[in-house]
Amino acid sequence: MKRSNCTKCHYPVTTCVCEYVSKKVNNRTRIIILQHPDEVNLAKNTVRLLQLQLSDIQVVVGESESDFESVLMGLPKESTALLYPGKDTIDVHNCSSLEPQLTHLLVIDGTWKKTNKIFALNPYLHELQKISFSTIPENQYHIRKAEQSYSLSTLEAVGHFIHIVDGCDNQPLLHLLNGMIEQQTKFMPENVKARYFEE
């Protein structure tokens, strides 16, 4: 029997996160998520939380150049950046000095392997200025194992960006993330739950 989902947050009714959703976070920079198809239906997917909380966000599902072409080709290249580590990146703390000011931020959502594949398959992304973090906040996403010690969930990365660049309060996002974690772990035996929250 198929589980019934909440009509507002679209999580299963048993793990509904609506009580943790506060007023919209009014981000100035438009956030565009390029989401790998494998992420869409994952219960622990944080992009769904961003859609509940941000005022200006677009999610495009795909992998290849043809999947994203209609969106990417319409973006103003001079004021669009990609959140992606590597050489010649601009630290998020220096974004305020960019001219023109950023209007769009692209974020790839997937495992590192899938994220790197999306980047490789989309030459347009290589032409954009890259944004990265010289320092990152502590990872709060305990229920999904980080592939790298410096990994952040998509929600945490976007929240950190809009906090630094747009001056937004990112606490509503983190509150929602922690609410989702609470809902996802509430039916776990205590010994299993403890594995996720070990120091």
C-alpha cells in the first residue's frame, strides 16, 4: 500500500515537517538547483526543504546538457555563478565586491560522483565564475554520511551562501533541517539513532 504524503511539504504524513516551516526566507540571489534524478525521491533530500523555505528557488532535474539547456542558456552569464570547489574560485566572503552583483547561483545536487559528472557533461558550467567556501560551518546533517570531511548538505551550502552574500538569516533553514532529522529518526531504535549522533 502506497504511503500517503502531506499535501503541503510532500513528505510522508508520518514524517511531515510542516510544523518546522517558518516564514519564507527572502533571498535576493535566485537559487537554481541542478538536481541529479537519483536525488528526487530520497527521503533525506534537502532540496525539498529549500523549496519550502526560500522565496526564490528553481529546481531542474537532469544530468546532460540537453536536460538543462533551456534554463542555462537564458541566464545572464556575467552575473551568474556556480557553487563548486576548485581552482580560480571566488571565496563567498568576497562576492560582495563582484561587478556586476550576482543575480543567480547554480548549485548541483547529488553525490560528489554525480555532481562531478553533471559538471563534466555541461560545458556551459565551465564558463561561469565559481564560488567556494574557504571555511565552512559544522555539518549538521547527521543522518546522511558525508563523502568528504568538508561536505555540507545542499541546504546547508545554500543557507551559508545566502547568509553571507544576501544577508539572510539562515536559522529558519537549519531549524527545518533539524526538524526533518528529528522526524526521520523518531522511529529508530535508540542504539541505531546513536550511530548518527556520535561525536
